[in-house]
Amino acid sequence: MRAEPAAGRGALVVAVIGGGPAGLMAAEQLAAAGAQVHLYDAMPSVGRKFLLAGKGGLNLTHGEPEATFGQRYFSRSGWLAPWLAAFGPQALRDWAAGLGVETFVGSSGRVFPRDLKAAPLLRAWLQRLRGQGVQLHMRHRWLGWDEAGALRLATPQGEAALNPAATVLALGGASWQRLGSDGAWWPVLQAAAVPPLPLVPLRPSNCGFDVAWSKHLVSRHAGAPLKGVALCFGNFSQKGEAVLTATGIEGSLVYAASSLLREALAALGATRIGFAAPFPEEIGQASLRYLAANGIQTLATRFGGYRDNFAIAEIPPEEVIALACGADHPDAQAVLMPGGNMPCLGVADAIEARIGKPVISTNQAGMWALLERFRTPDRIQGAGMLLRERPTLR
Ligand SMILES: Cc1cc2nc3c(=O)[nH]c(=O)nc-3n(C[C@H](O)[C@H](O)[C@H](O)COP(=O)(O)OP(=O)(O)OC[C@H]3O[C@@H](n4cnc5c(N)ncnc54)[C@H](O)[C@@H]3O)c2cc1C
């Protein structure tokens, strides 16, 4: 095992792991602030997914006003607002222009490089990074940390240990593994922190959806572009374009709503659940029979064993969280928590952050049904996805 690189003279040594656009941008900012930046990537070259995005024209951002642009992030828009204020759509266009790549707003409002390509932008960007002193180390895979807290990297010369002053992990998601984004970092990072980090599990976004179209529709319309259409779903309503495919629907308009659709399917279309109840198993059996009779498969159960309603109301938050997490199953789409007295609302967000899927408790479901009944568009923060995203049954 070797140690590399040695600390620079005076400058703060920072390791950026991952050479997609996020890592390259981090490297650029750090180098501009005077850090000595070493960027490591598992692949033989950086920006592979970015280059593939260029094949579709490279939609860089959107030309709409910044206030409406922020709404595209749904429940995360408040959280992201300060970041967008510091570096919004116009700042991104200016940044591209600074690399010699002019942009234009297409008829859909989306912003593209004038030549619809990613390669010239990446080339200019890498040249600027090298000029800033950023050192790129390819075929260096981050493996985690060793017992002494050093970064472990698998390199062509064997395993290396690294002690930078700071580390930026910019490892991408888990789609298009052959381009480097394999999501293998997720369990490593989860296991490295004690207590475990509340990492949000990797889930598909910007994705199309399967629809069982009729044979007639597929034979006549598969591949048809849907232009000038609006997609309405719960409180989501947007105009744009989509494509009707042989197996479903995709395109930019569908991608814009895909996280909402995904969550709603998981919550309201859940047919495989975990079941976490405060009462003893013999009481829960009736609920399980009812669920089974309605086509819902219970994959895991946890029972608190409480018989006294007042005691149920006093269950400490950590115990409620443990009960819910214990009832999760890798194939479950949601965790159901019956028991109106059990204090679930305040911990629903914490549970969802841990298990990466919606929690549906008695009081949440009741409140959701009331809001639906009164047709109020209100979303409630801090009490789980069902009330925050307000998926709608149609
Ligand atoms: C077909 C397609 C079209 C797209 N079109 C667009 C578009 O038009 N507009 C748009 O904005 N986005 C588009 N995207 C999405 C865009 O490419 C991604 O959002 C973007 O690449 C994410 O950047 P990132 O830096 O977070 O991650 P990535 O680009 O995935 O980069 C992560 C990097 O980390 C490296 N890495 C991972 N694990 C390790 C490890 N353990 N050790 C070392 N290195 C590691 C990987 O090799 C990779 O280079 C498209 C994606 C695809 C697949």
C-alpha cells in the first residue's frame, strides 16, 4: 500500500472522487479558491455520462424565470433555493459561454449548447481545469476508508491510501453502469458512518413508465410523438412533449413528473408492503387477512406487543422508528403503520429517509383522505411523503 499524494506546499489538498459534471464543477470551484485539487475516477476518462447526454442534444437548463424554475424541484425547492440563487440557470449559461459554448433556448423553453453537443464543452472545461492545476487520476476507484481514516483507492499500481485535507464525493447515481455510475458507493458510505448516515436510497428518476397499451394502439401509434400536450397529475400540471412507446410513455414531460409518479405509485399503488403495528400479533392478524383479501401482500411484519392505548401513545420516537424499519423488506413498496394512537407523524420523514420508501400511517392516511375530499391543494411538510407530495388516486 502506498500513500499518495503528499500534502502540497501551503495549499489545502482536496480529493474529488468522481469526474462527472458534479465532480468537475467541484474541482473547478475548489481550484479557483486556491486548493490543490486531485480528481479521481474509476473509469479511463471523465464525463462519460455527460458525453452520452450530448447525444440527445444536452439539455443544460431551462429558460423560464428563476422563480418558476425552482418549483421543478417540488418538495426540495425550498432546500435548493439558496443554491439556485447562487448559481441559477442564467449563471450556468454564462459559465458555458465562458468556455466558448454559446447556448440557445429551444421552442420547449429548454436550453441547449448552440451545436447540441457535449464534447466541445467537456474539452474546453478539462483544458481550463488543467490550467488551474487540477490533477486527474483515472482508473482510481474509491473503496471507502481504512481504519486510520485514510481514503482507500484501487489504482492500476495497487491499493493506495490517501490523506487529503478534505474529500468531495461526486459519485453519480446508479444508472448506465457501463459509464461508471454504478451506485456501488452507496453501501460503502452507509456502512462507514456510525451511526449510519440517513442516506436516501438510489431510485429511478427522469424515467419513463410502463403502460399496458392495447395491441391496437401499439400497432398504430407506437413511437408517435405527443406534442403540445399537458400532463396533469395531482397538483402537477405542465405542458410539453412526450413519446408514446410500444411499452409505455417517456419524454421530457414525463421525466419532469417522474419522481412524483414514482412516489405515488409506491404509496398508492403499493401491493407489497411491510406492516408495523404497535399492538400484539393476534390483533394484527385481522388486518393482515383484510390486506391479503384486497390483493396486498405483506412481506414483513413487526408488532410492538402493546395492549394499552395510552401506552401506545407514549411509545418513544426511536421505538416507532425501529418498529417501522424492522418491518421493511427489500421488495416492499411502502411500510404500513396502523394504530391511530401511535405517534408516527413526527417521525415519518425520518423513517422514509432510512428505508427510502413511503410510510403510510393511520393518521396520515386519514388526513390525506380529508384533504382529497375537500379538494384542497395544501401540502403538509414534515409528516411523510403522503402529505408532502399529495399523490392522488384517479
Ligand atoms: C441518455 C442520457 C441522457 C441525458 N441527458 C441529459 C440532459 O440532456 N441534460 C442533463 O442535465 N442531464 C442529462 N442526463 C443526466 C446527466 O448525464 C447526469 O445527471 C449527470 O451525468 C450526473 O452527473 P454526476 O457528476 O452527478 O454523475 P456522473 O456523471 O454519473 O459521474 C459520476 C462519476 O463518478 C465515478 N465513480 C463512481 N463511483 C466511483 C468510485 N467508487 N470511485 C471512483 N469514481 C467513481 C464514475 O466513473 C463517474 O465518472 C442524461 C443521462 C443519460 C444517461
